[in-house]
Amino acid sequence: MKFPAFEMERMQSVWEHKVKYDLSESGVEPLTLEEAARDVKELLKTKLGYAEGVGLESTRTFVSEFHWKSTAENVVITTGTSEANFLTLLALVNAGDEVVVVMPNYMQVHGVAQGLGARVREVWLREERGWTIDLEALTAAVNAKTKVVCVCTPNNPTGQVLSSREVDEICRVATRHGAWILADEVYRGAEREGSESASFAGRGERIVVTGGLSKAYGLPGLRVGWVVAPVETAQAVLKLKDYSTIAPSSVSEVLADIALARRPKLLERTRFLVNERWPALEDWASGRSRELHWTPPVAGAICFFSYRYPIDSMPLVDRLIRDYSTMIVPGVHFKAERHLRIGFGGPSHILHAGLAALDRLLATIGD
Ligand SMILES: Cc1ncc(COP(=O)(O)O)c(C=O)c1O
């Protein structure tokens, strides 16, 4: 097994606690422990033994409630959505399989599929059509060798969502060839307006939905995620988890249960934050509409810009980090050169100062 470097996470891991202005984050300002716990005194009574590997029955029931046709039996609690994606691919993919990745995407699935010896075929969302799915290209890419189709909706890095009809179409294409779908829905619930975006849950026999508390709930530090899968697949994931993290953190599982019990409140908080902060980024970008192009995000606290400055994205971000103590994500980390992902969910003063730093850098580059 040879895993390619996960470039974005590597960069964030090195710099996120060192730079002054981190606009590389894709979530919203996190809750404090006090806000998450409701009753901190009660939390202090938590026994720090091993939690049950699969997760609390009550937490799994909460998760099943917002995944159509699922019960607690279909849910395994994991250490973040990362572990959920990792174990799902480990359970489904063998060397020599083909894995279709709808791009751009969180590159974990791309790298893990490669690491497991699969051939990755990319199907790109169409930027010129507002980053929508190209169903013809998908149909052409999926075949009898395809083991899994990986989709991320709401999408990282574009913030766009698949419609219910598109979700059905993707299911139809995969089903025709007996392929699985791995739908990473970690941003679901972070829509700026309207109801929650369409989920893949319950739309077929071979569907695994992953998600977690890191983005729409503002609780990345808990490291809580989930796999929602057919019972046999959930069991296969659980058996692999015995080799990875064994069980959820016992403190996190208590906090996760509290969070999911007040899901509507936390999602409302996230919606408030993305709506409060998006205008600042949009205003900034509007002042540069000759050099930047973007489709406003439907969900999540990220926007994916293409740009016309005569510099590649990695050297641009390198300079931004080193000379201006500010981090955004270079498009090359999504295999989309001359693009930038900017996160706007953090504290407003960080967003403003980070954008001012980016302005100063761009002034030295010209167009
Ligand atoms: C689409 C997607 N999936 C998974 C993750 C990792 O999430 P977690 O913190 O829950 O492991 C991220 C983090 O940025 C993401 O964007």
C-alpha cells in the first residue's frame, strides 16, 4: 500500500496553529466545551473507560433519524468523518478495482482509493455550469469494474449541492453496474437557505453515507463521525475499526449525544454564522470581479474561486503564509490549478484581516 501525501491536510497540520489568519478552515467557528456540554458538572462524572465500539445506541438512533430508511443498526460511530471514509473504502475496495471520484472533492477518498491499489477515474463537476454534475461524463466513466463512486454533497471545495434528481440519476448509473456509492455528506445541514440538501441515504442497496459533527455542527474537536450503511457493510466497517481506533472517545461520545439531541439548534447556529459572514467575502471578491470568478456557495463556509493572476496557486499560498501569516487553500490541492478555496466561517476579525493580507499580496502580483 502506498498512500500519496494528502497535501491540504499536511499543509493545514503544519500551519493552522502558527499563522495569524487561518482562512483555510472549511467549518464555522467551533463551540466551546462549556457551550457543547450544557452541564459541565455532569460531564465531569463521565467514566473514562472504553466506550462501546459501535457507539451509543442513542447516538446511533439520532443519526439514523436524519438518514432515510435507516435504524441504529445501520450506523457506526467513528473518529471523525475521516475514519468513516477511510474504513468504508477499506471495506469495499480491492487492488485492481476502479473507483470513480466526482471532482473536485475532499482528496482523502482519492488518496485512500489509490493507496488501496485502485485505479481512480475522475469525473469533474462543470465549473462553467456553476459546478454541477456532468451526468454524461459520469455514465461514461462507470463500468463493470467500478467498485465505488465517491461523491461529496454539499461539495468541498465548491459549496454546491446535488439536486434530488441528480442524486437519483447518480444512483441509477451506479446501480446499473453494481457499483457502491460513498456519499460524504459532512456539510449537510450547513445550507445557507432553505431545507437540508438531498441525501443519498435510503436510495439504493449499495449506498454508504458518511458524515460527522465537524462542519455543520461546529464541533470538529470532538472527532465524531459516522457511517450509515447496509447492516452487513456496517458490520464490516466495525470489524476494521477494531484495528484502527477501537471505540469513540468516551468524553466525545457523551458530547456527541448532547449535540445530536439539539441538532436543530446547532444547525441554526451554523446557518446564522455562514449567512452573517458570507457577505464580507462576497464584498471583497466583488471588488476584484475582473480577476476572480466564483459561484456563491449554497452550503458550508467555503467558496472556490478561479483567478487570473499570473501565479500558480501553491507559490501564491506559500507567499501568503510565509510573508503575511495568512493561510488559504491552493486549488492545486484539489487538482484545480489557478483556483483558491477561502473559508469564511471563522471569527469576523480574522476574515477581514486575512483578506486584507491577501489584498497586500495580490497588489505585488498585479494581473
Ligand atoms: C468532505 C470532507 N469530508 C471529511 C472531512 C474530515 O472531517 P472530520 O473532521 O469529521 O474527520 C472533511 C474536512 O475538511 C471534509 O471536507
